Amino acid sequence: MSAAVTRPIPGSHKIHVTGSRPELRVPMREVTLADTPSLFGAEQNPGFVLYDTSGLYT
């Protein structure tokens, strides 16, 4: 497999959330957003979590 497919995704990291049963761990990706420039400084944007279907590769 090429390095482009297996390298980390910039601006995010993989997390695992416990499912409906303790032995289930659901892969998710926590994405960090850049600040929004504004007249009086930067405004922070909250990150968000996505379901991650990339499997073991990232």
C-alpha cells in the first residue's frame, strides 16, 4: 500500500468511543478547525467528531 493511503490525516486524530456494550469500540476521528480571523482577533471554532471508516490504516 502507498504511503499516501497509510499516513495520518492532517488536522485530526483517531479516537475510539465505547459502544452500547463495553467491548465495542467505535472508531471516530476528532477534527480540529482553524480559528476564524476577525476584526478584534481570532475567533475559535470548536472541533467535531466524525465516524471513521478508514480501518487500521490511519
